[in-house]
Amino acid sequence: MSLVPALVLLAAAVSLAETLPEQATVITNVTVVGPAGVVPGQSIVIAGDRILTVGPAPGTPPPDTARVFDGQGAFVIAGLWEMHGHLASYPGSLPLFVAYGVTGVRDMGNASPQETQELVQWRGEIAAHKRVGPRLVIAGPTVDGPRGYVKDTRLFVTTAADGRQAVDTVKERGADFVKVHDWIGPEAYEAVIEAARAKGMPVAGHTPAAIPARDAAEAGQRSIEHLGSGTGGFLLDVSRREKALRREVLQHMALARAAGSEKAFWQWVQSPAHSRALLESSDPAKAARLMAILKKHGTWHCPTLTVMSPTVRPRSDAEKRFVFASAQASCAKTPPPVVPSTAEALFRRQLGIVADLQRAGVGLLTGTDTSAPNQEAVDEFGTCDVPIAGLSVHDELEWLVVAGLTPGEALAAATLGPARYLKEEATAGSVAAGKRADLVLLEANPLEDIRNTRRIRAVVSAGRLFDRETLDGFLEQAATDAKAR
């Protein structure tokens, strides 16, 4: 090396050492994984909750007071996001998310006034480093139409005035966005969209049964969950028999409202006959047009394949220990559900839709619909192999690859995608100077095998570094909490 370049490097190293905050964290000898591929031999300097620098190791050591973490052999990715979770009344999930490398969660609502207040409190405590947990983006109560039941976790709306009042309530309770659901009607839905836009609040959620996804996209709904909804969703939207089948769905909904019970409705929705009607009437041309509309309007999608799958993935005993003790006793008594061949065919088609969304350039987000692993969850899945906070994000990444995404594309749905969705790409979503210090150190390259995201050595959440021993402590605490619930 000539003398001039050597002097330039030395000056840069000395300058970094002089300006580096004494309480900085320096992670050395890592390979950075990002949208451009992998960059080996890097050091990451963190000050507060931000990444100060990313680059070759400086020639001058950092101050003695700086924390130095040797990441030799580790691959570093941006912190993962759970973009469809339900955290209400489940504080034990917060460190559990961090233990699995999930540093951000979009809570999708179904929260009572008290539960919403609690979520807002957790959000503030996490931001102030008074509680360990991911960054929280909160929906609060779900905005829905009249149903076969009444709960204080939802705001039931019928008229335009109802819709506007519901948005006011969501805002007043401290939520960040508005969550809509299957049963809301066109008049109230349109009012919700307009009122939320006026308040600068995004709208996300299901596509209501009465409103096709193309109309929701054109109205400005920011994201769509679960491939539309459990009542038919995208498969209904692209059916050659769309009008007749949608009318049938709405008729069954009306019967459920009148009966004050939705049991018969959901049995019908999940019946082989309804599934066959959707599958046999699918129109590829309509599907292509829908993808183009979603792309045009920038409507994101969160498939939640983890819970869409008709067969759950078995959990190890180490993972089942996070299921609440009050629910575990019933697991062995519940026979596994019989999965109809139509359900399997439906899921294969849904995997194909996810691949179509990716090819069409529609933004995808990782979400799992995880919630408290209580008796209600066990009853829904018919097993203790329920979604687990944090862990299920890795399941979802693997499902996205099964659907046809590359490991890099799946990883983007959990990192850069959420940053873009939240309009924070300049400050989050990748490992770069100036961005939020949310990082996961892995033992192997996730671009070679997406399952490597499970091999976590350390996690940095808002600048706080948690090594493997500390993360194991979070897991033990979550298991202890589950025993008491």
C-alpha cells in the first residue's frame, strides 16, 4: 500500500476512535446480509439505538468503556418483524419475541379498552428500555360489522356515522392504525377509510365479505391479511361465479346474526362444498387483473400461511412448554382433526397465490396470527402445536420459501418489507449506518437455507445487545410464566 492511502486509513481510524461514544457497542468480524447480498469482514458500531457505522474493522481499538462483541463467523441480518400478531393480555410474549430475533411487532387488534391501554403502556416502557420487548405498532380494537356475538374487543359499526365514531375511538385509545374485519358493510367501510385518511391513520385488515379486494385496494386499504379473509377472500374475488358466491356468503352471515351464533356459518365456510366451489370456478384472467390492481395501488399483503395451513407443524417439547399450563391438560384428550382433501387443495392454491403476488411485485409481509397460547388457541387448532410468539415467524419464512420465494425474498418480507410498509426505509429494515440498531446474529447464512434464521447467536433490539445466554434466560422465563397461566 502506498503511503498516502495508508495515512488516510489511519486518520479515519483515529477519527472514529476519537468520536466514538464511550458507551458504544462494537460488533466485530461479521458478515452482513442485506438486499445486495453478503459482505464479510465487517464491524458494526452502535451508539444508543442507532447504527453509527458499518464497515471494515477500524485500525484503532474502541474506548475501553465500549462493549465489544466478537461476532466471528456470524451472519448479521436486520431484526425480524411479526406483522400480524395479537399480544393482548400476554406480556410474556414480549421477551419471547426478542429471544427469536423479532424486534418489531404489528399488533393486529382485538383488544378491549383495558388491553389497549396496557399495550400502549408496554410500547412506552419498551421504548424507554424499562421493559424488554419488540417495538410495537398497535391497532387496538377491531372495527367490524354486526356479528353473531358481542365483545368489547371490537367496535361494531353499521352506518357511516358509526364508522367515523369508531375511527375517533381507535385514535383516542392510542392506536397507530385502524383494523377492519370480515363483517363490516360498504357504507361503514367507506366512512372508516375516509375518516382514517383524515387522521393520517392507515387501514389494514381483512377484506370484508361484501367488499372485493380490488375495491379495498382502490379505496386505499394499506394492507390485506390472510389472502383476504377466511370467508373466501382472494379466491372469491377471482371466481367466475363471484357474484353468486358472494351473495351466498352474505346470506349465511345474515343467518348467523339472526341466530346469535356463528358456529353453523363457519362450519359452512370450511365445508368441502364451499371449498370446491371456490377452486373449480377460479379464473386466471381475473387473478392477473387483481394482482395488477394491488400492485398499482401499493396494497401490501400479509398471507399468514402459518395459520392458513390445514395441518399444523409439530412442536418439540421445548417449544410446547410455552403453552399455558391451563391449556396443556386438554391437548392429549383432543384427537387431531381430520383434514379434508379439499382443504389441502385449497392451501396449495393459496400457496400459488402468494407466488403470484411475489411475481406481480405486490409487497409481502411476514405474519403468523400468533396470540396467547391458551385454551382458546388449543381449541382452535385442536392441538398444543399452536403458533408461538417469535418462533412462528421462522415458520412463516419457511412457508414463503415453500410457496416459491427465494430465501432472500422471504427474508425481505420480514425486514425491508415492513420498513417500507411503515414508510421507514430510511431508518430501518437493513444493516446500514444511521438505521435503527435492530439486528440478529446468526450462525449460518440464511440466503443459503432460510432455516438458518433459527440459529441465533445474539440479538440487538433498539441498541441493546442480548447474547445467547441472556436469550436462553428469556426462553426460561417464558416457560415459567406459562406454568403459572
